[in-house]
Amino acid sequence: MPIYEFAPDRIQPLTKTTFGAMQLHERRDLQRLLRENVAVIAPNTLVIAEEYGEWDDSRRRIDLLGIDHDANLVVIELKREDGGHMELQAIRYAAMVSTMTFDQAVDGFDRYLRQIGRDDTDARTELLAFLGWDEPDHDQFAQDVKIVLAAETFPPELTTAVLWLNKRDLDIRCVRLQPYNLSGRVLVDVTQIIPPPEAAEYQVRVREKERKERAERTSGADHTKYDLVLGDANYPRESKGRAILRTFRHLVEGGIDPQTIAQHCGPRAKRALISVEGEVDHDDFVRLATAAREANGKRFDPIRFFCRDDELLRVGGRTYAFSSQWGGTDWLEAMNNLRDAFQDRRITFTPAN
């Protein structure tokens, strides 16, 4: 659909053009401008390298390499005109960087910052701040690699391939950059065509759910139920998530400050709790928590917290949500710590028969 100019006496469509016709070059112009304004094609992304190619074949280089707020790498490939076979090239690059470590990312980011004249910026501090981490979380870093393809046009064979690949758990986005000529000025209509914006969030959640289910089936995930005793109350055959939430609530209702409890939650202590001002319901909690995190350049994902109305804890004019992410040995360490730190609250938990 064309873009229209509403003039005082008429409505007229703008004239489509090409980047080539407007003397805009792929690397010198498009890549340079998008590098500084990457949110135009990849929201919530930090560029950590340009023309990245830390492998033997120096001819193969990623246009822009980024990272998102979930610590996933983002391979960004740009084409001035026809996208051609750029999806195949991007998949190769994604495979090449999939083993990148946090320290390697810091090294690449440091070179990039010096390249763009930001020598006084500490790459490690900047990267940790963007991710919202106090210290590197090596287990969570680069668990996935996403791909963003940006071009003036995409041939049908490319879009068909991307749709097929996305159904098989890849995360590839196609962003069309359609330039218009307005009296010598270049206007660009930026449109994400795959996946459609209205379906993107839903598809991400479905993909994440399927990935977790497959991981549990193949990794021998621990689904042990526990018989939980909190003071005089018994809760037989509780899942690990419900058990730790009940324990947390038991301690809060016993008069212990939520932040004090969170400090005893082992490796996840710093991410065990989030709170907002006021004693609010679920909808207001999500709205306020999202706004607060975004103000600090971070992201709030309600799925990672117990934040239904009956799960939220309202104490002293604030509302608290407790983390629901207790994989690996984190749960057992946290439960042992809480039991030992608050022995007078009589916490016991044993595997159910």
C-alpha cells in the first residue's frame, strides 16, 4: 500500500524509489545509519560488533552483531536492494557465533566501541548494564541466536524459506525497507513482514513453550514432588515451584521483610524478587513493573514470576512477585538456605513417595 502526502489542496501518493537511485550505499550509508539506530529494525538490541568475522575465512563477515535483553545474540544482515539468498548467509553466520562466550562478546564489543570512537566506555560494564546483570551469567548467555534480515525487497523463495525455517524453531525476521522520494528527501517505510507484528509475540511464546517441553523430555528434568511442612501446616506432594512460593509466603506472613528473605535464595538471590509501589492487582503490577524496568533499559517478563492475583504479596504499601525460575540445583540450594536461615519457622521438605 502506498504512502500518501496530505497537501493543503490534495492527497497524492509518494513516489517509490530505490536506495541506489537515491545514491545511498549499503555499507557506507544504510549500515552506518542503522548501526546507530538499530531499534528501527531490531528493537531492544545492543550492537556489539560491526563487520564481525572472528573465523578463518576473512571474507565472511556479519554486517551487525547484536544482543537482546534476554542475552540472545542477534545476527543482522543488510541488503540495499534485493535480499537474494541472504537467509542462507545469515544462517551460516548464526551457526558460527552460536558458541560465543560472554568474554568473547566483551572482547568484540570493546573493539567495536574503539572503532566508533567510544574509547572511554568500558565494554564489560556497558554490556552487563544492558543485560541487567551484576555479574556475568555464563549459563544464560547466548542460549539462542536470532536473525534479522533487512532489505528493500525479498523474493518469494526467500520468504517461503524463512517461513519454513521459523516453523522449525529458528527465529528469523524479515524487515522491508521501502524508500520514497519526497522532493529529494529520502523517506523509508520500515515494515516487519515476517512474522507479522501482531503474531510475533504469540509465536515467540509458543516457540519458547515447545522448546522447554522438548528440553524437559530429553534432559531428564526433575519433576519430583515434595511433602512440605511450614510450621503447623502440611502441604503434601507440592511441585518445586509451588513449594518455594509457599515457603516464601509463609515467611512474609510471619513478619519477615521480603528483601531479607530473598537474600537467602542462593545464586538467584538478586533476581528472586521484583516489587512495585502500592498494593495492586495483577494487571497494575505488570504495567508498573514493565514501566519501571523499561525506564532502566531492562525488560520485565511476567512468565518468570509468580504474579497472579493470588500469588502476589502485598506488604507495607508495596506489592511483591517472587521468581518462578528455579532450574537445576538452584531450587534445592534456596530451600536449604531458607530452612537453615529461619529455623524458628519450622520448614521441612522431603521427596514425596
